[in-house]
Amino acid sequence: MQKLNPLEVSEICDELGETYPKNVEQVHGGSIHGAWQISFTNKKFFLKRNDRNKKLLKFEESCLRNLREYINQKNLVIPEVIAYKAINNIELLLVEWIDMQNLDQKKLGKGLGEMHLNSSESNPKIFGYPIEGFIGITEQKKGWENNWIDCFLNLRIIPQLSILKSNFLDKETINKVKEKIKSELLNHKPTNTLVHGDLWSGNVGTEQSGRGVIFDPASWWADNEVDIAMTKLFGGFRKEFYEEYHKIFPMKKGFEKRIIIYNFYHILNHANMFGGSYFNQVKDYVKAILNM
């Protein structure tokens, strides 16, 4: 279990202009970082701590700041970054604390749609992301591509395939999968948006007034459908979420196939991170893609 040391607490207090926290309470649930609620007399914050030799929280800071540029705060909340600190190879990310409730997801769906629309209207010309990122603890390759197919394959699928368990998929199968993905996406016209990138039910919520909340992003400039596809991977999103989202972005022809293609990235990543039954799911996805 990760612990905060006095130097780290002191750095946080100096950043905030405070003396010492009224309360420091560990928050459980995440498997990658340590997390705490830090309370002062009139305010609370959420602190994440990373002790790996990777700048996971520096990437998260970038994603949070970028996503906040495009939200309508009447419908969607993204935690404001208060501070990022690197101390002796330890990363600390301090963000605002948000109390969440289990309410309907209307504003979550509408707010996500607005965020996608606003970022798309900024007229992005290329797909990708400018700094090295992470999906879980797996590296998410930086770089830019002029077209969506090259981005999805070169920056996402191929890097995951390259670290997959040796000989799990033979070269012929891998080449067939890549060609099938190309052919399925060839006539699709993606909407280039800044996506959350890791949009499963554990990374969303609603706050007390009903506004949607999204956090723990792994962002990049990608087809907006990437986010919607992932909402269907582990469930937990309600009917009203999709109704509100699709009022802004109506579902395009062929989306059911693209759900499989886009979620293949996350299944590969889970196989690389956790192994076990995810290897069987990789085979199932390969079969489904090749049979399209």
C-alpha cells in the first residue's frame, strides 16, 4: 500500500498556501495509483500518487487540461488540475474533489457529445497525441498521422500487437487482421475529436446537481466513436446516456462493426496487462474481425 510521506504532504501544503491538512483519508478502488482525500478547513482535494518509473500522472495532467478546454460546464465536469509535482521520482497529481451521486446520465451523454463537438469544431487536421501516454500502465504511443486508418493502426493496434505474448498470433493472422481493419474503415468518415480514451463505467459519474463527471482519461485525437465503443465494452451506461449523445452525433452506418474494431485495442491492452481470459477474448475478437 502506498503511503504519503511528510515531505510530500509539505509540498502540497506549500502549493496551496496551507499549514497542515485537517484530514488525510486514503481512497480505495484504483489499482494503479495511491489516492487520498485531503481536507483543509474550507476545501477538499483529490490526490493521486504514482511511484512507478513512468510519468503516468504527467500524461493525465495533460489530458485533463486539454479536455477541460472543450466542455460545457452546465452539463459536464472534468476535475480541475490544482498542481502536479515530481519529488524524488514520485509523481503527485492534485485535483479538485467532486462529490458524486448515482443519478441519471442525461447530462453525461449530452456533455460528452458537446465536448466531442466542440473539439471537432476546433478543426483538427491530424490524429494522434503530442506526448507519450498510457492506457492503464501500457504505453500509448505519441505521434501524428494525417489519416485515421494510419493513426489507429500505427499508433494503437500495431504497438499492442508488438508486445503481445510471443507466438500467440502468427504473422499471417496479424496481417489479415490489419488488412481487414483497413478495409472496414476505408469508407468510414471519422469525426476527429479529442476523446477521453478510457471511457468505461469506472471512469464516469454524476455529481450532486446531475451533471456528468469524467476522469482518469487516456486522451488522443481520434474518431469520436472510439469513446462510445468503449462504453459498451464493460457496460454500466444507461439508455438516456446514448439518447442524449446521439442527438448530437447520430449513429453512423457500420458502427456495430466498428465497436468490435475499436474495442480490439482495449482487449489487446487487457491481455498485455493482465493475461488470463483476455487472451481468449483476443482470439474471439480476431475471429469476429476476420468474419466481417
